Amino acid sequence: MTVYQSIPSAGVLEAFAPGFTHTSVTRRFGVMQRALGAWIEAERDLEHSGSWDPACDHWLRDAEAARAAVGAALDALCDTPAERLEDRPLLRIARLTRALALSEDGAEFAQLYARLATSGALLRCPGRHPLALRVNLMLSEARRALAQLAALPDHAQIIEGNCVEIVPEDLAIAETACTVASDAYPPVMQAAPGV
């Protein structure tokens, strides 16, 4: 005796959902994240050094080299074209990170940092498929790194004076508030012509 069982079409389509694969943007984003982390650590080392002490000059040189590496990584990332829709939010946060890294004015830095919280939908990848989940994880790590950058003594007083709260542990709560509940991406990801 043969038993027939119907398989709902939604279950079949889920099996063919694309997994995460790297693009040029995601690879360069990882390079930028590592360079940003090294720069933040170098800046933290400077916090505890005596600027008058010549023995601490190497920390200053390390911080300058780390900042230059972040700049080069951001330039390479921002010049990379988007290959799929999920690359767009990564490029947007990279441009914001570059503006923050290049900012030498405290008020400008505070305004740029405030954009990180207000443009949540632009800095998120909608959907619950593996590509969106992985990109959103990368974006949350970038936000955490930017919160650490803003918490450095050079920026923290200015940010606090402009009433922008910096609490890296609370980023997950803020990100869920900014989540766009949309599965609007087509099943087959197409190349994104522009960002």
C-alpha cells in the first residue's frame, strides 16, 4: 500500500534559500572591522600613557599607524560596488564610519554619531533569511565598535554633552527597536546596481 504525503511549497522553497556567501564588500568589511578594532585598542593604550614621556612615543606611532590602516580599509570598502542588496547597509555604515574616523570637530562627530541611532532602517538588512541574519550580525558588530570609538576620552565628553548615550551593552535593545519587519527581498538575489 502506498501512502501519499503532500509537501507544502513553502517548505520546499525554504530548502533552496541562499546561504551566506562572501562578496567583495563583506570581505573588505571584515578587514575594516579588524583595523577599527586595532585602532580602538591603540587609542586605549594612549589613554594610560604619559604624553610627556618619550618612552611612550611608540604608542603614539602605533595609534597613528592604526588610524591610517582604518582609513585605507574604509577607502577600499567605500569604493567597492555592491554586488547584492545585502551589501547596501554595509556600505552605508562604512561611509558613516569613514566620516566619524575623519571627523576632527567634536560637534560634527556628535552629529554623525547621532545618525547611527536615527537611521536604523537604513543600517539594517530586512528579512530573516541567512544572508540578512549574517549581515545584521556584521552591522551590530560595527555599531558596537563605533560605540567603543565614541566612548574614548577624545569623543566621550562631547557625546555626553550632546545627550547621546553610549552604552555598548544596550545596542541589542536599540537594534531590535530599529528592526524592519519585512521579507521584501525576492527569493533570488539580484545584483544591486547602486547604493
